[in-house]
Amino acid sequence: MAEPSSDAGDRQGARTEGLRLSPWNLLLLVPFLMLVTPWFNSIEPRLFGMPFFYWAQFAFVPVGVVCVAAVYLRTRDEPAPGAEDEPPDVDELDEGALGRGGAR
């Protein structure tokens, strides 16, 4: 097997930088506030006879959907850093080829 070229290691480093971090992703934490039940574990105020604990959970469903939709719409067009136009070569994808100097 041929040994990997010197630029293969550079491309591998670029792949680790492909994680896209955005401040919009913090909005995905809002639906997890629903899991902190002691904050809203009460009966009053009632809405249509339903205790607050239950109708607050129902209210959080659309809030969660709006948060996920907003993050999706704001982050979908951002290109991933280090993304390449052409797919990597088969030898580069072989997990035994990178970092071990070729053949086993």
C-alpha cells in the first residue's frame, strides 16, 4: 500500500475543525429548562381548570419547536470550515492508512 501523502495529515486536521459552533446553538438549551420541574411544580395558576404544572409542559412544546426551527434556519447556510469540494480518496478513508504509515 502506498504511504499517505503529507497533505493527508493536514486534511485530517481540517476535519477536526469542521465542527460548527454558533451562538444560535445556545438556544437549543431552552427546551431543557422544562426538565427542572421544581421551578414550576405548583397547582396555581390554573388554565381552563388544568394545574400550572401540566399546562406549562404543554406550553413548552411549541417553545421547543420554535427554538429548534430558529437554530436550524439560522445555521443551515453556514458552510463548514475546511469542507472540500471533492470527496476524500478511498485510501484516506481507510482507518489503517492514516497515522500508521501505510500497510499493517
